[in-house]
Amino acid sequence: MSVERKTGEDVQVVEPERGFAANPALVSPNGWHRSIDLGRKGSSLLKLAAVLGVLAAGAWAYYANASVRRHGTGMSVRATPATAAFPVTLAAVERTPIAGTVTYPGTVVPYNEEDIYPRVTGRIVDMRVYPGDFVRPGQVIARLDSVELTSRVQEAEAMLASAEANRAQMEADLLGAHHNIVQMEKELAMVEAELTYARSVAARSERLFASGAVSRQEYENDRSMAASLEARRDAAQARLEQARAMEAAARKKVEAGRAMVAQARAAVSTANVVRDYVNITASSPGYVVKRLVAPGVLVQPGMPILKIAQVDRVRLQANVGEKDVASIRVGAPVVVNLVGNGHPPLRARVTTVFPFVDQGARTAVVEAVVENNGRRLLPGQYVTMQLVTGERASAPTVPASAVIRTGGKARVWVVQDGRAEPRDVATGLENPERVEITRGLAGGERVVARGHEVLFAGARVTEYPVEAPARPDGRAPAAAKVPVTVDAPAPSTEGSHAGH
């Protein structure tokens, strides 16, 4: 849109510049039109906002710096980067008693755990215990249906009665055979007596016949009588031997009958024992942990129905890495921490170190058996076990936080004349608080316990005290003095300064 401007008789047409807007309402009385450059006005506003933002950021930084100094963090250093002194916490190398420890997660395991199995097939008709119930040895905890097994007992008893009757008959036969033998012996004795008489008569007849006193007929009759009695004696002896054989056979039958009776009695006893298997009992004391089946289920031998655990004593087991197992001995102290229940640590001693290492995990089980009065520890509970790997009555030690491990090497920062220098060391026993130094420190040095994360060789340091522990009465600890670090002079002329 063009704007006309009159000068005398000439009319000049002024084209508005790009970015301007002409408003017909804004025309001066002398004919000049005022234009508003909205674009330039917006740019000025943005610049003004940017300046205000920079001022606000500067004010916030000043306030934060002042607040830090006011609260005494002690970690501010007014120095140039080349001469900055880093605030650190120092500790002396001391000869102290030390016990090396390692900590591993552990699990509470029942002292004894038993699965209850039925010994015969049957349907569960009664289960009298529930998880949490205490059971005693011999206590009936479940019962099976006993109809079939009772029938087998009755069958075995019937077989026993039959065997006893057969044995009685055989004993009677043996007695009859014995009486027959006695009769045959008497008969043989009588025949032998007659034979002896007949032989004497025949001998007398033979003498008389030779002298002619008796006839041949009489002599022959006496001889025939003696021969007949000899035949009767032989027959009586044969019958006696037969009776004796029958007696021996009857005796063997009696022995067989007695064996059958014993077998039948054993069968009855076995049937009674098997029938008693329907009453499932506990073999050891403990608490019912789980019911694996419900009443009414048909179970078979080898099928678990209950789990019982002895928890008055428990086993604390940890899988220890093979590099630490060799240092742990039976009887070594153990500190057991119960996770998440607020109870104080439990102290025990190692009772067993399993003599083999798992090939997959490369760990061995270390166990401590403890009393569990009041069932403070529950099977399956998670614990941490701090195991002692060795002890020294006196050894050079430093705080554990002072040792830095990188690439399999140990290093500490030693402070001399206000400057920190790294030094490689060899460590021995260690625990969460202290580490034994076996090589690299002579003793008496001061090492950096905290604040070594940003140090470099030759860095200037200033000591910052350890925070005071909380007071037993619950009140806030007394405020520690805050070190004040001033502008450090050149490193070549002076050591670092730390105000306390």
C-alpha cells in the first residue's frame, strides 16, 4: 500500500518498507502517516527476555554458591584449576587385629526333612494333620481303606488253621507208627523165644535119633518146627523194619506239617503287618510343611502324601566360591543377618564344609547348624552369612574404602607434604571395615580414605574430617569444623594448606 506525501504541487508516492503496516487511522494532521514496524518490535521483546533470563540464572548461581558456603559443606575450593586442593579424608596405616571375612547369600534349610509315603495301595479315608501341626514319632497322621487287607488277614488265618489240623493228623499217624513198632518188637521177641525152644527140642531129638531112642518121624517133626519158627522170626523182623520205616515217614510228615504251620503263622503275621500299613505314621518328630494329596485320593507305594520338616534346629547353607572355600574351616565364626525382619545378627560357627565343588557354579556348600528356639528362622528364608577366612593378632591395615582395585591390582593414595601419590600394594585379609596390607606400605603413612575418585599424581589435597556419628540420645551430632581452603600458592614453593 503506497502513501502520498504532498510538497507544494508535487505529489510523492512513498512505498511502505517491507515489514511495516500502514494504518489509515494513524495519519498526522500535516499529512504524514505513521507506520509501525511490528517485526522489529517483536525482536526487541525477545532480546529483552533473553537478558532477563541471563540475569535470573546469574542470581540463582550466586544464591546457590552463597547457600553452599553458608551451610558449610567444606568441599568448595577457591583456587585456580592448576593450584586447586582437593578435600579428602585421611587415615593412618595402623597395626590392628584383623579378621578376614567374606559374605555370601544363604538359605535356611530344615535340619531334617522327610516325605511321608504309603507302603500299600489304598484310598485315603482320613488325614488328621495340617501344615503347621507338630507330629511325634509313631503318631498316626493318615489312614487308608483296610477292607481288602483285612480280608487277606482272614485268609491267612484260615490257612493257618488248616495247616495246624494237618499237623495234628500227621502227629497222630506218627504215634500210630510208634505203637506198631512196639507191637512188632513184642511179636518178634515171642517168636525168637519159641524159636530158641524149638531149636533145643530139635537138638535133643537129633541126639535121641542118633541113639535110636526116637523115630525119624519125631526127629523130622522137631526140625520142621524149628525151621517154621525161624521163618516166623524173619517175617516178624521184616514187619518191624517196615513199621520203623513208616514211623520215620510219619515223623517227616510231622516236621513238614510243623513247617507249614510256621509258614501259615508267618503269613498271618505278614498280613497283619500289611494291614497295619493302612495307618500311616511319622517316623521322626517335626512340623507338617505341606499336604501333597487330599483325602479320598487313591495312592500307591512311593507316592508322597505329606512333607514333614524338623525346624527346632536348622541348617544355614551358603554356596561359597571355590577361591574362598579353602580358607574356611569347621568351627570358624559366622555372622548371620536376617534380611528384612529387623532382628539382630545371629552368631554361629561353621559345622560342615561340603567336600566337593559344583562343576557348573564352581561353588561349595558351607553349613552352620543352629538352634531355632521359637521358630525364629523359617525354612527357605533368605539370609546373608559373613564367614571368617582367617585372623591376625596384629597386622598393618587401612580402611577398606582406601583400597582401589583395578585390573586385578590394588592401589592406595599416599599423602606426603600435602600431595597425593598412587602406590601399588598387596592385600591379605580383609573385611568390610579394614584391609590388611602385606606389601607396599612400611607403616605410619597416611592414605586417602575418601575423595580419591578425582585425584591424580601430585594433586594437592586438604584434609576433611569424617562426619561425627549420631549421638545415642537421638540428638543431632555436634557440628564438625569445616576446613577452609585458601588460594593455594604455586606448587613449587609451598605445600597445600587446610584450615580446620
